[in-house]
Amino acid sequence: MEFPPPIHMERAYTLPNSVSAIQLLPAEDGEKTRLGLITHLPEGAEIEIGGPGFSDRTVCVRCCGASYFVFLDDLELVREQAAAAHA
């Protein structure tokens, strides 16, 4: 697993609710990443969509300088808010 690509700020969102997330940590070789603990990103946290996740049901995000995998289903409210903002 390689480190996620750079984040584009125009894809930043505020979480309307708490979401489960799996943190990505640097591997010992410094070039790849490994999965960390499951945690929660709090309601109101700013996230930046960073790219694909480890499956078609996840996406990589950045929050407070750290990278995480989150499930797309958990971001449904974010997706609805983004769609409404661009309508």
C-alpha cells in the first residue's frame, strides 16, 4: 500500500456526524503505509477527500494532518450536502 496522493482543497467537507475511520500510519520502510487503529472522526471535523480506498466501498480522506480510510456509506450525508450545494 502506497501513501495517498496529494489532497485537493476544493474537495473539503465538514462532517455532519461522527464517522468511523481507519488511520493510515507510515510503515517502517518509510515508503508505504500500514493500517492503524479504528477511530472516530468527530462531528464538525473538516475532511479532505484524497483518493480511492482499499475497496470500492471506501475512500481515503485527510483530517487534522492524518490520513484515514472511511466507508462511503458513512459519508452519505456529506455526499447529499455536496450535491445540494452544487444544485
